[in-house]
Amino acid sequence: MPELPEVEHVRMQLRHKVVGKTIDSVEIFHNKTVAFDESVEDRLINKTIEDIDRIGKLMIFSFENENDLFLLAHLKMTGQFFYVDKQGDVAGGGHTFTKVDLDLPTRHTRVTFHFTDHTALHYNDMRLFGYTKLATAAEVAEAREKFGPEPIDDEFDCDWFGETLRKRKTSVKAALLDQSFVAGLGNIYVDEALWRAQVRPTRRANRVTKAEAAALCAAAGSVMKESIAVGGTTFQHFKDTGGENGNFTDYLQVFGQQGTKCSRCGSTIKKIRCAGRGTHYCPGCQK
């Protein structure tokens, strides 16, 4: 599943392609993807995309001169956005894709937004876990309230982070995966941040020291910013809107590295189960 850096990378690339474009028509191929709300076809006609924002991994399309109409889009496990330009060239982002997927629409196309300049944006989803649905301003605000702050924000408060983390009785990994506490950290980046901060994922959060919490805060922000800068992490399920794999895979220190030597201390990286997730860490230098 794409994590925050991958979704953020796709969001930034989509902004360059569709912001300022006016929707001419909407084709719904599977109504589950639009939350069974077929009014999408009529309500978005002649609406111009003003911006694409994001809450965690949820993308939010806003429209010019519309204060109470938004389009929410979530890629979930296998969602994809494909942008087709006037020449018919395709750029896609999300779940990995092949040349077969570029003959649009495909059997996995769930909704298509046609623009007045004869370009189009297709939302594909092989497993129907994702969605694109309309929302009001109140619903967007409600969605925001479910998420904590993001470590990639310049104003992220590391003092607050440390104080809040050290009050929790779960494992530190479980605490970091809680999106209501800190938004955006998924399995890959939690493991990598914990390695950088030299904190073992199974440690009780309330036993993390102030210094370790400060190091963890810095690591959480830096690991995600670095991943965004190189297009995210690719294993088998992510490509950006240029069709390129995310390059952060080359920089992973522990995730997926079980059985190899730690680059910091030389111990063998282990994989265990923690917080219900496959978890990677170094038993030598993560305490």
C-alpha cells in the first residue's frame, strides 16, 4: 500500500497536470468507487480544479468558487490515477502498472473525469478498495480531526511529540502507527525512523527517554522528506505519475533487509511481529 511519501509525490505531480482544468463530463464505470453517489456526474460538470490538498493519504480536490464541494480520493491498496494529455500520452501514479493498463479506459477504470481541453483523468482500482467521493466542507473538517499532525510539517512540535509519546503505554511502534497521534507514518517509515533514532520497536513508549524522543521526532520527519524527494519507496505496488519507481528503496536500512548486516553496527537485521505488523530492526544498536 502506498504510504504518505508516495501519495504526496503523486499529489504534487497531479497538481501540475490538472489544477486549472475544467471538468466537461464524468463517466462512472463502477458506482462503489463514488460511494454509490451518481450525482457526481452532474455536480462536477463545469467545475474547475483549484488545488489538490492532502490529509494523511487522503487527497482532497477543491474547486474554484466552491466552498462546500470537494472531491476526496484515496488510493488504498491498488488505486491508480492516469492522466491522458491531448496527444493521448499517458502518465500514471499509484499501484504499479504495465503497458496493458495504458489502453484507457481498462476493465479496472472506475471513474473518468473528462476536461474541456480534451484531456482526461482516469481513476483505476483493481481491487475496489479505493474511492473518489464528494464531500462538504464539514465532512473535510471532520476528516482532518481524525488525524494528528504530520512530521513533515515545518511547524511540527517535537516537544509536544515527546511529551505525548512518553505518556503512552503501548509499544513505541504501535504509538507511531496511530494516525490520530501522528499522521502519515506507515510501516516502512516507522521502522526506518526507529532505526535512525536507535530505538527498538518493541520498547514501551512511556520508557523512551526525552533524548530518544527528540531523535525519533527528527528521524520521522527526515526519513519521510527524503523519501518524498526521491519519489517514495517501491516494492511491487507503486509508481509515480511519470511511471517511475520510487527510489527510496535504495536507502532503506532495515525494512525488508532481514538477514543482512546493519550498516551501523554490523549486527544481523531481524524481522519480527510487532503492533500486528511485520517489523524490522537491528538487535545490536536499537535498544
